[in-house]
Amino acid sequence: MKWSCLWIATLCFLTFNGSCALKAAQAAAPPAAGKDAAAQKPVSDPRFEGIDVQHHAYIKTLEKTHKALLLSWFKLRDLYAEAHHCATVFGTRERKRARSKLPSLLSKIDSEKIKFERAYERARAPILKKEMALRDRAMKLSEKQGAKEDPLVDKRLEELYSEAYAQGAQLSTLKALDKAFYRGANMPSELTQLGLPAKASVASKVLKKNPRLVEARFTIKDCEADLATLDALKAAMEQDPKKRWGAAQESMVKRTRQTLDKAVANLKKEAERVKLPFLRDAAKFKKKVDMTQKKIDDLEKRKRKTTTYEQRLSEYTAEMDQYLEAAALIDQLTIWKQPEKKAPAKKGAKKGGH
């Protein structure tokens, strides 16, 4: 074995300290005697959904060795899930109640993150220290005179590499625990909830200056959520012989539909009000664009320089396009299709024929 090649490969492997380290650790471990290949597959634990199944076994070990770490992890995950629900749920009553809980939840998340990070570092530090120590020992051993020809040194180096791989696998699992919160850390914005690109700068400015437009669209989403809840309730009651869908429930549906119709009308009215100044400004810059283009055409015929006017044309066009984009965005918010009303069930129809 050529020690220089082996050591370079090992250093490259250890540097990544991720999923590669975990796979290498598993590859280094010999298969248990008397067990087939299927028995060697990692077992999934539903409690760790979202984390690669390769890490689940060591996470269970961490539950025993670093109980505070896992307790904090579970708590943070639940807090993030609740915060996401509160930030995205709709319904005439539900949305206001849920949004009011968000500040408190986000504050709890910040506090719990501090606890988690402390527990995380307590678990990580000794593993990292041991991995580095194993790496140093292997390096010093490989540099000893005559190490290349000594089979005992060869065997010891393989043992050190295997131990280092195992430590790398544990670090990889800890990193997977931490990464599980990356997606949850970002609360969905109003833009994404309205079906608009999250990084649309023009959209962000328009909506920030026109909160009533956002509220008008969200009111429609509230009504849609209420109708969906009533539909689900009706379906459940039809399956329960002890319950009956009656006039009171139909009255709720009717009131919700009336609220929805008003919300749609209000959205269109608000959209026209907000869109009008953008269209006016776009028209002003359109005139400037046309006039500047005519000037450029005239100068080109006379073989004169057009640099200054071309720069103005570019600026005017950019301004015009920005206003048109804002107007198109507002139109996009008003696109809404009235849900089709279900035909009433025919009299005499058999129950259960849904």
C-alpha cells in the first residue's frame, strides 16, 4: 500500500464530513454474521421524518446520551410547525386568531434555538475533538520511518481510519439534525401565499403600500376555506346516521357565499383604484418613449450621434415597464374563478350512493 496516496484520500474524505462520511463508516463496518443484506438496511423512525434514514440509528443513541439535545429538537420542530400553520391557515375567524399567535411563537422559537444550539455544541465538541485526534495520530504514524514496510503499522492505520470515519458519521448526523430547521426557519411571505414569486421586488413594493388590496384577496381565501370546511362537515354528517345537515348549516353556507361575493366585488374595486395611477404613469412614459424614438430615428437619418437619446430611451422604457408590471401584478391578484355549485341531490336517490 502506498501511504501517500492512502493518506491523501483519507484527508479528502474527512474534509467533507457529510453524507460521504456516513456511507464510508457503514462500508468500513463488516456485516454481522448470519444476517442477510436486507437485515443490514437502516430502519426508519417516523419521528425523524425529513432526515435521511441513514441517520436515524445514531439519533436514537443521542436520545440516551444527549437527552436535552433531542428534547429541544422535538420542541423546536413542533414550534416551527405551529408557526407555519398560524402563518398560512385561512378562515374568517381562524386566520385572525392564528396570526395573532405568531409573535409569541416566533419569540419562543428564538429562545428554544439558543437552548438547542448550546446542547448541539455540547454533543458536537467532543466528537470533533476525537476525530481530529485520530487524524493527527494517523498522520504521525504514517510519517514514522519504516512505516510503509510495517504490516502492523498498516493494520493500525486502518483501525484509526475506521474510527475517524465513525466520528465523521456522528458529526454528519448532528449536522442533519441542525439542517432539519433550515426550511422551517423561513415563514411564508404574503407574496407566496398570493401565488406570486417570493423575490418579485415590484410586487413586494406594491403590496406593502396597498395593504387593503392584500386584505381583500385574503378575505376571499378565508371564504374559500370556510366553504371547504362546511363541505367537509356536510360529507361527514351524511355518513353519520345520528347527524343531519339542516337549515342552520345551509344558512351558514349561504352567508359565506354572500360574504365571498362581496369580497370579490371589493377586490375588483380596490384593484382598479390601485392600478389607475400605475397606468397613468405608464402612459406618460410611453409618450416619452415614442418621442425619444422618433428623435433617434431622425438623428440616424441625418447621421448624427444618438448616444444621449438612446440612454434616455432605455431609462424611459425601464420606467414604463415597471409601471406596466405593477398593473399586470394587480390584474393577476384579481384572477379568481367562482367555484361551481354542486347540483342538489335528486329526491328518492339512494343514501350512500356518493
